[in-house]
Amino acid sequence: MTTLKAGTIMLGVRDVDRAKKFYAEGMGAEIEQDYPGFVTCKLGAGSNLALYAWDAAAQDAGVSPDGSGFRGVSFHHLTDSRDEVDEVMRAAVAAGGTVVKEAEAAQWGGYFGFFSDLDGYLWKVASAT
């Protein structure tokens, strides 16, 4: 039986250069490939993030590029400390992201917050303590 793996996550973005600046300069991702309309970044721990022009990504999949609103997905960055949660949230805002939910203590004992990138993709940043 084959096991499903996700080595690369692709985001359809409205402006590839703007998204590249957010993720590379603002959030510290390392650019791996850089082509007009397509960029890949290393996220660490063997995963990559691909940034692809929104309309081109929709065309590749054979779907309408007009989708909007909550996409039913969020990306999670897990840290070792509350300080790192706060640091990542500050970096996202400094890079042009938007705080969706301020970092706070969770009922389950952890600490977390949410931000969105420049195209509205939702990121949860959390620590277990």
C-alpha cells in the first residue's frame, strides 16, 4: 500500500513577487527555485512551499480562478515556546501579514495565535506550553 506524503505545499497567489517577499524576506523561508510566476521555498524539516500564480494554478487544475472566502485549510507552525509564537506573529505582521487572532493561552494548556499571509492563507502558530 502506498502512503500519502506531502513534501510540497502549493499556494495559488495573486502576486508571486509579493508572496515571495513575504515568505522569504519576512518569514525567513529559503528560496530554492525562482521563475516568473513560480517560486519554491524551503520551510525546514523536509517540506517546501511553492508559490504559483493564482490563475495559472487554477488553469492547471481545470477549475475556475474565482473561488474566494475561507478555503477550509490552515497551515500550522509548532514552536517550543510562547516567546517564539510571539516572535513569529510579529514577523508576519512586519512582513505585511494580518493578525487574525492574537496569541493567547489555550484551555488545553498551550499558547497560540493566527495570522494570514498577503493572499489570505491562514497560519496557526502554537506552542504546547
